[in-house]
Amino acid sequence: MPAATTALDPRWYGDPAVYQRERAAVWAREWLVFAPADRLDRPGRYVADMVAGWPLFVVVAPDGNLHGFHNVCAHRGGPILWDGAGSCGNLVCRYHGWAYNWDGSLRNARDFGDIPAIDADALGLAAIRVQRWRNLVWVCLDADAPPLATALGSFPDQCAEFPMEEFRFTHEQTRTLVCNWKTYADNYLEGYHIPIVHPELNREIDVREYRVEVFEPDGYCLHTAPARDGAINRGRWLFRYPNLALNVYGHGMNVERIIPDGPDRTLVVYQFFWADPDDLANEEAVKISAVTLDQDQAICEAVQRNLDAGAYRAGPLSGRHEAGVGWFQDRIRRAVGEGD
């Protein structure tokens, strides 16, 4: 299917009703990277986080298996685990102390009394699907979605030559952008803006040869551009719908997750993995990433201001430079629908 030739209408970039439809049609149905496997490497380890308004957690049970749930107690909606990463010895609601087994079934309703009687079988935690691919843990809220391996299609082939399991997760940086998540994703999916917005990156690559190749129906695209002599940005740049940017190199990788925080805020979570965490050259790569993100944040927030102003009407997309944007926006249209 050819990519769209006209951009999304600006109402898609801030309308609360559109955002609620996206929560159900995109974020509740797709496989999403949730955490580095290094954070879930032994029994009791957990990661709890919000994804597009969905409070979720993944935990390692005593048998070593991964389990995922909505972080919502069946009693009155309290959290089971505080947001973040850590270790726990059991699953107990932080509000009223209801306790759950590792499979999510209710173990004990603390001091609840006998009247009215409760149906323990109906009061377990709501499960989500969890699978690991290489050194990343993924989640999916849709019980009917295909397995992760099927959903990924040929995406793993793009990473096959890189020793990802040897890369150790070292740290993450989270940035809050005052824009809709699609404003940032659109920006990521084209190199058209690089000469104007990213002078440092422009010196490292031949932007005249920048290409975005779409792999559909596998749901991802590949960014390519010849690197100039001495450039450190040599590797594979991938984007997987709806929100994963994976940049992988011989010496490490960074994982960029684009997460909506409501219709008008976006969290960009950068996670860094290195083959040699003590290599001082890593600091330069982190510094360049921060500069690039500063520049992207400034332009995306300015674009969002203009989208909200009421003067913009959906403009044309370049077949040469913005095929990735058209592909992404078509996917959103098909998933969410064109309703008001």
C-alpha cells in the first residue's frame, strides 16, 4: 500500500478523544519494549511503569519465569508495586494489603471479614503478555495478538549481526516533551530536517543519501545514510511501530521509547547498553545523543505550538524524504479510524 501523500490533520495531535482511541487501538494491542532484560535477571526483580496511561509491571517469579500484570489491585485499584525498578519478596497491594500469588491469583484479602463473601477466583490481577527477545523484555495487553516472534517478522534479521546479548544496560535518561507523541515520531521518521536542525549529525553523515526503507507488513523501517570518515554513528538505525527506535552498533546500542503522557506530553526514554561499560568513548556517544535530543525537543515543541494554533492545514508529504512519515501515519489512520 503506498504511503500517504498528505499529513495527518492537526486535530490528531492533541484531541483528547483521538488520544483515547489510540490507547485502545494502538497501545493496548501492539507488542512494546518494556524493560532491559538486565533489570529482570533474577527472582523477585521487577519493573513497574506507565505506558500511555496503562499502569503495568513485570516481575520474575521464584521459578525464573516472567509474569506481567496491570499494576492495579482488584479491591479498590491500589498499586501493587511503586513505579520504578527493584526487588520484591511478594506481591502485596500498597493500599490495603491484599496479597497475590506470583501468577496473579488472589492469596489473601487482609482482614476483610466474612460478609460479604468474596469470590477469590474472580479477583486476581489482570494479566498481560510478556516475552523476551534477545536482551529486551516486551509486553502486550492484547490476549489475541500474535506471539512476539510472529509480530516482529523480519525485524530480528536486521539485528542478527550484532552481539546484543553482550551489551550491558548502564543507565537511562527520560525527557518530557511538550508535544503529542506523534509529533516526535513523525520527526524521527525522516531525515529531511537534519541539515537544518542537526548540524553536528549533518557533519557525520551524507544526508543527501539519507533513506528510510519501510518493511511492511512487518511494521518497521530502516534508516540508512553513508557515514563520513571518523563518524561514530556507524550501525543500524531502526524504528518499529508504534514507538521503538533501536540504534545498534558493534560496541553497543541505545533504545529509545516514545511514550505518550496524555495527548499533549511525550516521554522520550533513552536507554544505553555497552559492550564495555567502562570505555570512555561511550561518554561521547551519550553527549551526542543528548545534543540531538535537545534539538529535536526544541523543534517538536515549536511544531506542536503551531499545530495547536489553528492556522495549519495538513500539508503534502515528500515522496523522497517523508515516505516513513506517510507509512507511520497510514498505520495510525488504519488502527484508530477516521471518526470525529
